[in-house]
Amino acid sequence: MGYQIINNLPFGFVFKDKTKSEFNQYKEWFETNKEDRLKQLIRLVQSSQEFENWEADFSKYSLKRLGAWLKENIEVEKLSQEEYKLKRLNVPDYIEINDWDLTNKTYSKLIDIGIYFGEVFIKNHSNLKWEQYFSKIKNDNNQGHMVIKGFGKVCLNPLNVIYVVGLKMVNNLSDTEKIYIAYKRSDNLPDSERIYKLYETWETYLTK
């Protein structure tokens, strides 16, 4: 059986302006589908040439090969004129936007990798767990997301940080996208190393 693209999210990939009921539906989706999404990812990576022997053992070292695989499997598609105009309407004029977007299959891969990334932390640090994040701040970027707490004053949103890694692999980040980054990166860091280095950096934030 081939890779199944995520197509059953309660409200797609956009979390802005969602209701508490919709967020509850997302939490239910996450908890119900998490194990299957991990299986989908592992099967997909191990069916790829040169990655057949990838050890999905949830060690931080498994993130090295996973990052190398992601670099080779990022896909984008050019926006139609209508799609570009709609995107332009939702972004202030002073912010430059791309005329392309990640494919739905790539969005799906990044969600799956985000889940795996989070599970690496949970399986290696027994005090961590997934929980849904709610804030009194209306435009909090983590609102409604499944996050992992235990990193001092910040929480880790695995799906968001992996999404940013994916964007970096296809283009330079815009100022808007940089708000998701909660770690310092070197511009000359090889793309294939980003997920592994991201893990190591977040690991230093864990509350002792």
C-alpha cells in the first residue's frame, strides 16, 4: 500500500480563527491518527531508494537520515494567477511573497515528520507528553496546536518547527515565517542536518 496523503483534517492546515469545538475535533484527529501517520511516514521513507535501511527507532540520530530524505523529497507547485492574487490579498503589501506553495503531499509529509520529531522527544524523555495548547492571546501561533511542554518558558510545537525547516529547504524564509523559529541557526548549516540540530538545540531547553 502506498503513502496516503492526509485528507481528513477537521479544517485543513489553517488554524487561524477556529472555534473551541473545531480545536477539540483536531485534538481527537491527532490522537486517533498519530500512530497511523507514523507508520505512513516510516513506510514511505523506507520505500525510497537509498533509505531502505533507515532505522526508525526514535533515536535522535534517526533524525539525520530523515532530514536527508526530506531534503530530497520536498515538492512545490506554482500558484495560478487566481491563487496568487488571493494569497497577496491576505498578506500586507510590504511583505514579499512567493508565487509557489508546497504541494499537499509535502504538507502531509511535514506533518508526519513533525509527529515523528515530537515522538523522539517523548520516547527519550519520560516527563514529556503531547497536549493541546490554548492561550488568552488571540493571535498566538500555537493556539489549538498539539505541543510539548517542559522546555522552560516556551513550549515545542513540533509540526510548526518542522514546517519552517521545510520552507527553508526550498527558499529563504520571509520575515513573517521567521516568527515560528525558536532556535538559532547558522546560515551555512547543511539542510540535511537541520532536523537533527534542531533536536539538539531544543534538548538543551529541557527543564532539569
